[in-house]
Amino acid sequence: MPDTLGLARKLGIKPGYTILLLDAPAPSAALLRDACPPGVTVADADDGEARYDLIFLWPQAADGLAGRFAAFQWRIVPDGAIWVMLLKK
């Protein structure tokens, strides 16, 4: 069983945070949800208006990432972060 508390700490997930999981494979989404301390809100879809402490993104290709990052700059709270997860092939 993975050390979920250690994972949350490494990724900077703290109680009270709102995080967004975009295009997450089901096992990855489940692992992150399990790692979250109490009080964390996890969204699986962007409503176009919310702001997030952390955004986790699983891109299928590098094409278009610059545009996505430009849009995310308005969705991240000050001192927030974007994590890009690249799956091994």
C-alpha cells in the first residue's frame, strides 16, 4: 500500500485546499483522492470559474499545452501550482 500521507506532503496537498484533476486515469485519481487529508475538495471537471490551489493535469500530447497553461494562470490561487503528469509508455 502506498504511503498516501507522504504523497500528499510531496505534492503539497494541504487541508482546506481545492484541487482539480484533469484527464486523470482512474487509478491515479483514486490514489490522489486517497492521499488527500480531510477538508480537501477534489474536482474532476473544471467549471470555468473556480480557482484552485493545485491543478493536476494528465496531457495526452504536448500539443496545446502552452495554451492550457495560459488559461490556468487565471485559475490558480496565488502560490498555487500546476502538476503535469506524464505517463510512462
